[in-house]
Amino acid sequence: MATTARSSQEAPSAKVLQEHYISRLSPQLQKKIRDLEQVPILPDWPQKMRGIPNLCLRSALFGVIKRGRRKAVKGEIIASIKGINIRYTGWKLDQGDFDVLIQALHLQTHHIERTPKFYIRFQVKTFLRSIGRQPGKSGREWLKDSFRRLTATAVEINVDVSSSLLKGKYTYTGSLVDEFYYNVREQTYFLKINPTFAQLFDAGWTQLQWRQRLRLKTNLAKWLHGFFASHRDPYPMKISTLRLLCGSDCKRMGDFRRCLRKALDELVYVQAILSWNIDIKDKLHVEK
């Protein structure tokens, strides 16, 4: 009877065990561990590259939205490839917001002027120039709005991973940016990335050629740039599927096809892909 009773009890979770062992340490060590938990531990990548979890590249989380058509949603299921499930609440995000997040992640991983409370500090002019935007008044206001959107989001993400190196399910719930402060006089930001966001890199991530991306003119070309970069050998895909995945707000398929052809030509021009063609089954073939 005693054996049966013990076997029916649930084993302590990894989190409970972790807290148990941490509580046995000295107050000084406990504080150091708590502080480190607030720092996103990101992979390293070269200065000319930018790193981002694949789920941001293989879904409509950062979609292709025309100016004036941004809307707020609540608990909306975001289109994504198989194995990624995303539910989103907040103002919809676009490729401009993607540029802001990926540059913030770059500053985080390269430890550029981090404060004692683990915020990353940067000048607004330098940040805007680094993402290809002008540092005037409109640029400053746009950047603040983007940080507001990234902070006010509620994202629920589940990613299934099955490879020779990793296998399992990765889950993330929260905002993309934890919080930020803006010093008006110095035009300086203090920003904190949500620490748990770093775990999504474990489910797969991609390095983007940053100079290539900055040369692209259209948002669809930027989305395609990330999508194809996240695949070693892009597989043929129906045009209708691509339209869903990128979050395009083109109402007519003919309009989307025209935008798609223009965007693909942009990718060829910056040498992100070698060639492309659409077959008689309306599938896109891309050669990298």
C-alpha cells in the first residue's frame, strides 16, 4: 500500500527543484542568479548579420500590411507553416516592426551599452539609421509607436521540433519587448527584451544578410527574404499559400501575383536568390 501511494504522487517539476536548490544558496549567489534570469541569452552572430527565430520568418506574425490598414486583433490565429501555432492579441505587426525587433536583438547579443539593470541603451538617431530610416521627427514618432506595439502584444506560440539534434515542443507566452523608457532630452532609449523570448531560438533560428535586407524596397520582398533565408532548399509552394503565410491584405489574387513578381525580382537584384518561376500549377519555384 505504501509503495502504491508513493508512486501515485506527481514528481516535482524542474522549476520546483530549481527553486529548491537556489533557496539553499547564500543571499549573494541567489541575487546573482535572479539577475541573470532577467538577461536574454541569445546566440552569437557576425556584425553584418542579424539573428531571428524561424517562427518569425515562417508565419504572418510580422505581416505585409499596407499603410493605413493596420488593425487591432484579439486572440487571432496567425497563419504559419506546419508545426508552428501562434495566437496573437494586439495591433498587428508588420515588416517595419520586424526591423525594430531584430535590431534590438542584435544590440542585446552584442552587449552594446547595457545598463546595470540589464536594459540595453541606445541613441534613437543611431538606431533609426541602422534600420534604414531617417532620424527626423516622424522617424522618432514611428519608432516609439513600434516599441509600443511590440510591448503591448500578447503572443502565444507553440513550436514542434523534430530533428537529429532537437526534439520536443517549445512554448512562449508574453510580449516581445518587456518594457522601454525614453529620455526625451537625450533622445535615448532604455529597452528590455522579454528574457523568455530567447528560448525560441532553441527551436531553430536564421541569420539574415542585413545589407541585402536594407536594399529591399517592398515589404513583401522583405518577408520573402526572411522566409527563403530560413530554408536551405526552398520547396515549391502554391501562390495562395504564400499569400496566407505573409499576411498580405491584397484582396484579389491577381493583385498579389503582380506584387509577388515585383518582390521576387527585387530578391534577384540583391542576389538573395538566383532565379524564380511559377509553373502551370501556380506553384512558385525558387533557386538560391
